[in-house]
Amino acid sequence: MRSILVVNPKGGCGKSTVATNLASYYAVWGVPTTLVDYDSQHSSLEWLQARPETYEPISGVDATNGHAGYPSGTERALMDAPAHIDNKEVNRLINKADVVLIPVLPSAMDIRAAAHFIGDLLVQGKIREQRKRVGVIANRVRENTIVYGQLTQFLKGVKIPFVTSLRDTQNYIRAAERGVGIFEFAPYMVQQDLEQWRPLINWVEGKR
């Protein structure tokens, strides 16, 4: 089994979007998948409740009490971390994860918050000691903007892989409303998005 943690103490950066869409990718390919929701807002579990019964199944676990047991046979566990998480809880969740993904929005406030968070991770040394795969995702981006240029410059400067950029599109909103992922839309509707996800999936699976 591989556990994938999506974490960033800054709220609204798209953690649940990343977690649910990754879960849908694995489900489409028949991989037994579990969404583990540590956030009291339960965004991932509410997405799961909206999921049509005709789609490939994904298990859900409410981990807001801090404890999570995976259903037997789980091969991919997507851990959706809460916002405003402290360093102690971050370390606890990192200990449970094989892969850590940090989504960051293209705004001055989010860039500063991400810089502090990533700096803390590097200073604590937990990532290097445990040889965790940690990557950063630029989320909800509009490429022809000054702030996006600032974000990419920042991400390329940190000592953590900059895995991919995910564009700002209504496709993610439509998917969230229906309890599905972009991998479950007709390909012609999401071709650009699928291309942006390809390097992320390859990186998570250790193919790059």
C-alpha cells in the first residue's frame, strides 16, 4: 500500500481537490483506494457522498479523531490534511505517508505561507531522515500573470521538487459537485487538465 498525504496549513489551497482527483484516477484504473479525511470540514467525505453509485468505488475514512484504519485490500490511501495544522500534527501525518504533496496558490500571502511551511519541514529534517518523497504543486494558476511568475520562481528555488501546475478551470468545480474526478469526464473536455496531471501521477508513482 502507498499512502499519499496532501498537506498545507494555509486553508483554501486545494488540498481536497488534489486528494479527490487522485483518488478518482486510481479508482478508474481499478486500484483499491481509500480517502482518509483528517479535516473537520469533511470536504473529501462530502465529495464521496455525492459520488454516483455507478462509478468505480472509493472507500472513505473519517480521521478527524486522529486515528485512521484502512479497509482491507487498500492499495492507495489519499490523506486529506486539515488547515491550520501545527508542526506536531504535520510530523505525525508525515510519519504515516510515503508521498507528501503540498499545493500552493499563486498569491503573495500563499507564497509567504508556503515558504514558512516548507522552511520548517526542511529545518526539522524529518523529510530527509525518513527519505520521504515530497513535491509541490502550483494550484489554480493562470499562466499569463505576474503572480504566477512569482510563484514558479519561488517553487523552483525551494529544495523540494516542483511537480506540476494545475490551471484554474471550472472542470474541478463541476467534478467536485458531482463527486467525480476529471479522469471520469469525456477526454475531449479535460485534455489540457489530463496533460497537467500526467507528470504528477508519474512522480507519485516513482516514474520520474
